[in-house]
Amino acid sequence: PRNEEKDLQLVARAALADIMPMKNENRIFVKKGIAAINAGHIRPGLMELMASLNMIGKHLTSTDMSWTLVSNLNAAGRLGHPELAAELFISKDASRREKVAMQIKDLNTERKQLSQDACGYADLQAKASIPQHNGKLCVAIDERINRGVNGIVAGRLCSTYSIPAMTVTFVGENAIGSMRSCRGLDATAFLGKMKDLFLNYGGHTYAAGFSFERKHLEEFCNRLKELSATIELDKENSLFEVDAEIPAAYLTPDLLKLADRFEPFGESNPRLLFMSRRLPVYDALLLGKGEKQHLKITVGNDKYKWPALFWGEGERLHRDFEVGDRVDILFHVERNTFNGIETPQLILVDLQKSKES
């Protein structure tokens, strides 16, 4: 029934937003919810949000829902307007829903800028803090970090330095903190060792939040340095689990159909990771302005040419390879939709110049 389809769209969004494992019944709920959207039976609220983001008519994946729809809805809460996200799904007035969807989109644009600014403030501090915390934790404490993006910044630091990260900002006389963890450290259990300092704290294994009175900042910093010595981290794993090696001749758009069969991807069901060797580089260019440029190369075979994006890895061109070289790549496959036209593309995870055979 159509009503159940519309309910499942909310279930799918919630399961992905809360990083639920994509196994068993979760997998079925998310698959059915996304299938209903792709069939064009989009529920009110979601329809207006997708329209504001130019997503109507695009083949939606679990990755699109997580990284685009969920992140826009989260922005409303992060920037202090959770009622807008609720109103989007509750309002019976289509024109009101359209206005709310645009407001949410604008909030997400603001959230992106706040995140970018905050990462600029936090990165140097965090890097300098690593030796002070026995190489096992990085910490950034800065008034300028907007509390709504605290967790996002901590997540970026955790990803950049491959160790647990904390960010702390201030609201009045209180300090508001976020922790993101990795390599086997339970963030909430770690914070529990300082619970006597906190007004409140809580979260999950890899993501937690806390607050304390500003006057306890020095004690918090001292305790953190002491406790960092007790942290035990799992070994950093630089190995990739490759799902399949794809010979050059098999690099065809059928790879997309294969990947679709394994959807929905998410927690406990990561995107398929492919490997191809000795692919010729037909073309290469740099995208984006500023320090971290992105790399776009064209690889493939005699029949198909694939655009391949490598985010933040622009410096590899001329350093690791040149146009005309052959490269070995690890990649995901996805659709790129522009002006209603869908083209397959690769998202690179690693690249190296092929050894002479």
C-alpha cells in the first residue's frame, strides 16, 4: 500500500541517519524505502527537499540519502532550528513545505561555511596537541567554533590524524564538547573517567558529547593529558579489503548494475571496493581552489572512458604519475547526474603508477 511506502521512506532516512547496520530487517526497510522514492512515490516534505536540491529524477542511492538528504535535515538541528525539519514533514500546505525546504537548504549552506571556518581554526591546534596527549588524542579548544559543527570538526580531525579527537567551544559560562573516536577506543567510556567534571555527557562508541563549567577548563585539560596515557588504540590498518579485481576490458557501465544489487550500503555493508591494474591515463586535471585541490583523471579501455575523481589528492599529478602513464587504482563506482543526464564515474580510494611488467 502507498501509505506504507511513504512511511518506509522515513524509516530508511532514520536508519541511515542513525548509522544503523545495513543488515537483516534494516536492509529490507531501507531498500524498500529508497525503491519507493525511485519509483516516484515520494512522500510530502521529502519531495520538496529533493526538489530544492535538484534531486528529482535522479536515481537515489543510500549514499545520496546519507550524505545529501540527511546532512541537510541535520543542519536545521545543528544551527538551532530543529522545528523546521519537523514542520517539513508535518505541514499540510505544499507552498509552506517548499519555503521550509529552501530554508533548510540555506541552513546547510551556512553549516558548510561554519564547518570550513572551524576546521581552519581547529586543525593547527589539534596537530600541535598530539604530542601533549601521548600521540593518542588530538584536541582543539576555540571560542570561534560554532557549537552546531563541533561534532563535524571532531570527525574531520579524527579522520585526518587517525586518532580520537575532541573539540570544545563555549556558550556563556559553559564549555560544550564533542568527541569522535576510532581504532577501538570507546568514546563514552573514556569520557566516563571524567564524569565528576561534567554537567552531562553521553553518546555511542565512536561519537559522544559533553559539557562542563568553563571555570573547570584548566582541570579538564590537565586530566585529559593524564588520561591520554591510558588510551590503548588498535593498530592502524592501512590494508584495503578489495571486493573484486576488474580487468580493463570489463570496465563497462554494467559495473553500476552490479553495485546496485548490493545496495543499500552503509554501516556493516560498505560500498563495493574494486581494483583495476595497468589502466592508461588519457587525461588529468585539477579541480577546486585553495590548498586542497581535487584530481580528475580519465581512464578506461578502447571502448569506454571513465572520469575518475580523487578528492583532495591533486598533488599526486606530476608527483606520482603523468598523463600517458599506466596506473593501478582502487575505486568505488557511482552515477553522476548533471542536467538530468546520468553518466557513470569512479571515485578513487588509492592510486599508484603501475610497475613495468
